[in-house]
Amino acid sequence: MTDVFIIGGGPAGLAAAMAVRRKGLAVTVADAGRPPIDKPCGEGLMPDSLAAAARLGIVIPPDAGRAFRGIRFLGADGSAAGAFPEGEGLGVRRTTLHPILVAEAERAGVQLMWATPVTGLRDGAVQLGRHAMGARWVVGADGGQSLVRQWAGLDGVRRASRRFGFRRHYAVAPWTDYMEIHWGRGCQFYVTPVAASEVCVVLMSRDPHLRIDSALDRFPLLRERLASASQATSERGQLASTCRLKSVATGAVALIGDASGTVDAITGEGLCLAFQQAAALADAIAAGDLRRYEQAHRRLARRPVFMADFMLTMDRWPLLQARALRAMAARPDLFSNLLALHIGKLGLAGFLKTGLQLGWEIATI
Ligand SMILES: Cc1cc2nc3c(=O)[nH]c(=O)nc-3n(C[C@H](O)[C@H](O)[C@H](O)COP(=O)(O)OP(=O)(O)OC[C@H]3O[C@@H](n4cnc5c(N)ncnc54)[C@H](O)[C@@H]3O)c2cc1C
């Protein structure tokens, strides 16, 4: 018997474990894999992700990865760069981030069970093959293809769409201290510096057959940058869906991280959301009321969902994409405001003003 049983020891599960542990509850985490657990990811931690992690007491040392000071959009119709209004982002390999989170969870007194797939939920008990463990609260942190979601009957979807992400690392000194998003027809590449001599490259598209090498032909500038670099890892793919659930908690079961819904990977906000949700979930569990978590979860998703919608509209409509890139190149101040909005540093008035100005620029450029 434990107070809280968390299914999945990825970033969301470990963050939730630490947050709940700090409320004085006993926490057990089970994961089917063993650390360090890798996963196709853009590996960019935005300044708000680092701040949310720090609020949970998670310290990610700057030398764990490579700092970047903002985001640059590049396209055939223009490019725009903006520095974060506060702080820096950090590109960190998943195989570096995961052991950091595991060590922090161990320090916090979380009981960790690796190579332990959870096989079901029955009568408030978590099934571990032939064994079962009782828990007052169960948290599903088992990723985008969550089984806990099904077992708990939380798989009612409010909204869903599918894209595909492919990731590969290249051994090359980062040529920029920005995270870059390269815009093309029907796909994007984003590039995150992750070490002094390595970058993480992610391809996002709606085409399940498109792969990094063939897609690079549409991006001559990026292809040239990577031409002489050796491949440090092989290409790994992942379904990168956008999914919003009708509900993320029922009875004594709550979902967190990708299990609780996803925003498109291009926002780079998945880890931030997981860390923010962890704090909200711990508060709700300590108060004995998961409805509070449900409300907080909805509120936390608003900004990333808005940014994802904006970027996916650019993805869908090439003409809009071209005009938006030209407008942002002509008005770097508006791009900087968008970036401030992206990391939660722009108030409602600033958001409305930027929205109107950007709309005008796009319509008239
Ligand atoms: C292509 C791509 C690029 C991305 N880029 C970024 C980015 O740059 N920045 C960012 O912040 N976010 C990014 N994201 C999002 C980010 O990767 C996710 O939001 C994050 O990994 C979610 O963490 P999680 O713990 O919820 O899920 P996961 O990392 O998927 O972890 C789930 C864990 O549950 C375990 N598990 C599953 N089933 C069971 C079971 N039955 N029993 C026990 N264990 C189980 C798995 O082994 C796994 O360890 C990206 C996502 C994609 C797909």
C-alpha cells in the first residue's frame, strides 16, 4: 500500500512524484523501462520550463546542455529572431535529463521501480503482472499512448489531430545560440543546440512517410549546415499528436504529462506543461480534491494551445505562412512579443495589441 502510485517514470511522472513527496505523502513510481530513458524530443527547455522545474526543486545545471537565448524562424519568405525577454532556454539530451530527474526523485525519497510494466487497474489496486499494489491515489504518467487513460475511462477526446516527429542528433558545433524553426511546405525542422559539438534536429510533418534525409532537400540552408556533420544518433520517430481530453481525473485517478493530452511538439512546451501540472496535481492531492487539478490543468493548457493553433495554421496555409514570415521579419518587435507570449511573459493587453498589429501586418504586407 502506498499513498500515491505513479504509472510512468518519464519527466511528468518523476516531476509529479517529487511534488507529491514534498507534501509528505509516500510515493511509488513504476516504469516499464530503465534509466536513462530516451524518447524522440526536440530537447529544448524554454525559460518557463526551467522556472517550472525550479519551483519543484529540480535543478538542471547549465552544463547539462547548451543554452540558447531565443528563437529564430527561417523560411524562404523571410526570417525573424527574438531573444527571450527573461532568462535563457537550455537544450538537454533526454538521456542527460532523465538521470537528473531520477537522482532528484531518489533524493526526495520516492520509491522507484524500473523494468516494471503496469498491466492494469482493478478495484483501486495497480496490477504489476501477477502482483498488485494498493494506492489511495493513482496517477497515469504513461505518455501519449496512455493505457491508464483507457483503464480509467478518461479517453473521451475533445479534440485531436496527428503529426509525426522524427529526431536525429548531429555532431556539429551549433552555428547559432538560438533554437531555430525552419518553415517549409508541409513540414518544419527545428534545431536545438544541446552541447558544444552537437545539435538535435527534429522534423515535424503530417506525412508519416516523410523522413529527415528526403525532407532536407526542401531546406537547402539547413542541408548545407548539416552536410559535413556526422550523425551522432540514428533517426527515431514518434507520433506527435495534438490531443485534448474531456477530463483528466476521475475518482482517485488523475492523468499528467502527455497521458493527459498533448500540444503540438513544435511549441516546445511539453516539458513545461508537465512540470506545471505536477505542482497543480500535488496541491489537489494534498487538498483531497482532484477537481482543483482538473481546473488548473485546463488553465495551464490555454497559452500553449493558442500558440500551437497559431503555428499549425501557418503550417496548413502556405500563403499565410509566407505573409506571416515576411511580417515578422519586417517587425521584429512583434516577433519578440510573440515570444514573450509563448513563455508567459506578455499580459492580456500586450497580447491583444500584438495580435491586432500582427494581423494588420499580415493583411497589408
Ligand atoms: C518529436 C517531438 C519533439 C518534442 N520536442 C519538445 C521540446 O523541444 N521541448 C519540450 O518541452 N517538449 C517537447 N516534446 C514533448 C515532450 O517530449 C513530452 O511532452 C514529454 O516527453 C512528456 O513526458 P511524459 O513523462 O508525459 O511522457 P513520456 O516521456 O512519454 O514518458 C512516459 C513513460 O511512461 C512509461 N510507461 C508507458 N506505459 C507504461 C506502463 N504500462 N507501465 C509502466 N510504465 C509505462 C514509459 O516507459 C515512459 O518512460 C516533443 C515531443 C515530440 C514527440
